[in-house]
Amino acid sequence: MEKRKIKLVNYLAYGSTDFLGAGAFALTAAWLLYFYTTFCGLTPVQAGSIFAIARFVDAIAAPVMGYITDNFHKTKLGKKFGRRRFFLLISIPLVLCYSLIWVSGMSYWYYLLTYIAFEIVYTMVLIPYETLASEMTTDFKKRAKFTGARMFTAQLSAVFAAFIPGRLVEALGKDDPMTFLYAGTIFTVIFVCVLTFVYKFTWERPLEDILNEEVQGEKIPFFENVKKVYIDLISTLRVRVFRQHLGMYLGAYLSQDIFNAVFTYFIVFSLSQDAVAASNLMTVMYLLQIFGVWLAMTMTLKLNPAPAYRLAISLFMIGVIGYLVVYYANPSNLMLMLFILIGVAGLGRGGLNFIPWNNYPFIPDVDEVLTGQRREGVFAGMMTFIRKASQALAVFLVSFILQEAGFVSGKDVQSASALNAIVAILTIGTLIFLVGGFLISYRYKLTKENHTILLNEISRLKSGGSMSHVDATTRKVVEQLSGWQYEKLWGNNPVGYKNRVAYRSLQDKKKSKTS
């Protein structure tokens, strides 16, 4: 079948989907906890528990969703609309549930169920969407363009998520909960338009190609396939460089999640400013993150990922420490200092958003030399789950500490202990994860040079080269990256479902021969 030509509109359509991904993340991270505790009568722990419970549901739903989309082409609907894009199509009306999250004055169970409903729809979109770039093209440069389009949209949607609520607060007043309902509705309309756009201008692999692959593959029962998904997900943690990558990733993203979750509280309660000021500061921060991405791209090429990562962390740390100094010094030019420091923090955060995702595509190469398989989808699933789980954990910890410190929902003035807790979370809580990521980065050895050595070894082994002919430098590099002895690489281990089955079968044969 003739390959379809990828046009600008296809790149834009694919990238626009992150208005739903990053946009929803940014809006909920910056405002939802504040909305729950200010306008919905929820205690901080009740609000935080909503995020935690939703992650538990997603831990079950996401792998099952992955299995369904992999096999949906066997159904009439899948054959007609596509095994991936069908779920984008049905999500167009279902995504309307996002507006329901932002209705004030309802019960805890209402907020729990509406948030879980949106998370399920979000998963229904995100998992099929993650596969589309790989299905639309196998060209490395074109895939990179898809990623670039997505990253630009992610940063732009974050700016919208910070900017829109502030303008609505200016128009309606700080005490009107309709501010957030209107913001949620605006984003819902954007989500509907985006999903329609991506459905119309994306595609997936032809059905005949999928069926040809299945002829050669072994059919696995449903429950065994679900088991396979979880075994493969957990097996990713047995790759050393992936564990190090996760340490850097969590240092970058958990620090931002904690900062985001409590930032509005810090501006409104600790500094006695209004939500408009918080919105304006976040807008500047997200705008500077766009420049931070460009800075990180430049520094990564010159310095390799780990040094560039440490530079980005240092910038974010300067901003955070600066906020602590400003809080206690209370300078006359308070707002000017806040804008300068949030700009510096934004430059660092842009790098922290870019560098882990820039590193991530190289991790499956290390896994290939370990397992002898290409498992990009498995690592993508693990990264998606950890991203969602980390945000939920951050928000729950923030809400728990706030409640224990005496924060009272709905009050305009909080106790001294609550104010101290807000300041401590924003500064110490953020810095703990930044320092952790900074230290772990010194152990991260997946440089450009080492990656070239790794790819050369994979190519040699694929061409029938003997493992006994490896040179000392290559042995050292692949062992350092994988965390395994060289003799146990290339599938000679029980890492992953496929290798585990083969490994056990081999062990059983050995036992039968000796008995």
C-alpha cells in the first residue's frame, strides 16, 4: 500500500491533542485543589483523596485500555473506524464531562465520580493517541516533528490554563465560583474541537498489515494478556538506566507538581495577594518555559543530558529559594521581584519538562540490548502511569499537610501554622525533589557517545555477531547502562513476559535432562 504523505495539517492535528493532555493537567494542577477547598466545602484531605483514588482506578483501566485498543480491529466497529481512532471519535461527546468537575456546591461523591469519569475518558484518548506517531510513519525525523508539535502545544496550553482563570476572576470577582466553571467549559470546547481535528487528520496502520503480523504471532487469552501487560510494565524497572531516568524524571516533575499545587495558596494566603496575581505570575512562568525548552535543547546538544538537566534544576532552585527570601524580607517592590523570580524558575522548568522526555526515546535501545526485543509501548505505558501517579501523590501529600497544619476550607485568613505549612511545602517540599533529581543525574551515563556504542553493538548482534567477540569498551558501556552482566544480555534473562516464559521453559528442559 502506498504511504500517505504527511502534511503540515497532520503535524498540527497530532500536536493539538496535548491541549487535552497538558492543558487538562495544567488547569487541574494549578487550580483544582484550590477550587475544591475554596468553593466546594471539601477539606484538603478529601480533595487530595479524589486524585489518589482516581490514580488507583487508572492503574486498572490503563492496561486494560491498552489491550482493548491492540485488539479492537477484530470487531466491526474497529474495522470501520480504526482500532485506535474509534476511541478518539467516541471521546468527542464524552469529554464534555470535564465541565462537570468545575460545578460548585456539590457533594464529595459528586466530585469523586466526575473526576474519575474524566480520567477514564482521558485514558481513552491518551493511550490510542500515544501510538499514532509510530503508526503514521516509521521515519525518525518525521516522528521527531510530531514530538516537537506536541511539545509546543503542551507549553501553549499551559499558558492558557494559567491565563484564562485570571481574566475570569477579573471579570467576575474573586468570590464567584462560576469563574472556574467558565474556565472548565472553555477548555471543554477546545477539547471537543481538538479531538475532531485529530480524528479527521490522523490515521493508523492498514488493517491488512496488522492481520499479516498476527498470522505469525501466538494468540494469548484475555486474562493472560492482562497478566502480560503488568509483568512487562514492572520489568521496565530492571533496566538500570530507566531507573535512573525515572529518578531524574520524578525529581523534575514531582517538584513542579508540588510547586503548582500550593502556588496559588502561597500567593493568596501567604502573600495576601489575589487569584489574579497568581494567574498572572503563572502565565509568565509558562511563557518563560517555552524559552526554557529552547535553552535546554541547545544545552543538551552541547553538554549531554545530565549536565543540561543540572543547569535547569539550578535555575528552578534559584526561583524557589528567591521566593523564600522574598516572603521573609517583604520588599517594597514585591510584585516585581515575584515576576523576576518566577521567570527564572520558568526557564528552569522548561528544561525540566524537555530533558526527561528527550532522554526517554533512547531508553528502549538499552532495553533491546537486554531483552532482544523492541518494547517502546511498554515503556510508554509505564511513563504515562508514573506521570499520573506522581501528580496524584504530590497533590495528596500537599492536601494532607495543609489539613494537619490547620488549613480551613473557605476562610479568607488562615492560621500562622497553615501559612508556615504553605511556605514550607512551596520551598522545602519542592527543593527536596530537585536536590534528589540533581544527585541522581550524576549516575546517568546515557550520553551521545555511549548511545552510539550501544547502537553499534545492537547492530552487530542483529547481524549475527557473537557475544563472545565483544570488545572491552562496549562490554563496559552496555553493562553500565543495563545493569546486567554482558553474558545475560540479548534475551538470556527472565526480563519481560516473553523472556520469562522462554527462560522458564529452558530451565525446565535443563531439569528434565539432569533428572
